[in-house]
Amino acid sequence: MQIDVTAQNTAFDKKTIEVTAGQPFTIILHNKDSMPHNLHIFTKKGGDSIAVTDPQAVQAGSTGTLTTTITQPGEYYFQCDFHPSLMTGTLTVK
């Protein structure tokens, strides 16, 4: 499964992402801003890291890729590490 997410105006265009437990998924981050961004998934806000885009700093006008599999259903937290108070969302694993 592939999910496209755009970073623009210091915001993600998706605040929620839904994936299936045990199934690999890829998030493609399209950075349309003039500053670096990334997308980093955690177990919860302030929790353990699960996966982050490659490269970790997706430069302006570039694209980054995050590929992972999460086996445990639940709600997870994602953020941009460069703008963690502005760019956040919820990843739901069903």
C-alpha cells in the first residue's frame, strides 16, 4: 500500500492515515515547502520511534520515503521532527 502525503505551508495535507496491521506500507512525503520536513512515526507522542522518512531531512522540492510494517493494531502518532508543534497526525492500524 502506498500513501502520498504532501508537506506544504508548514502542514501535512493528511492528519490521519489508516493502514492494515501486518501489511507493509509506504508513505511518500512530497515536500512542497521552502524548508526541510520529514514524517516520523512513534508509538505515541513522546514515545518510541517506529520509522522515519529516508532521507531524515527531506529538502525543499524533494521527496522522501518511509516503508514499514506495524503488526499491532492501535493508534500511533506521527510528526515532522523539524516542526513538531505544527505538523502532527494519527496513524490508525486496523
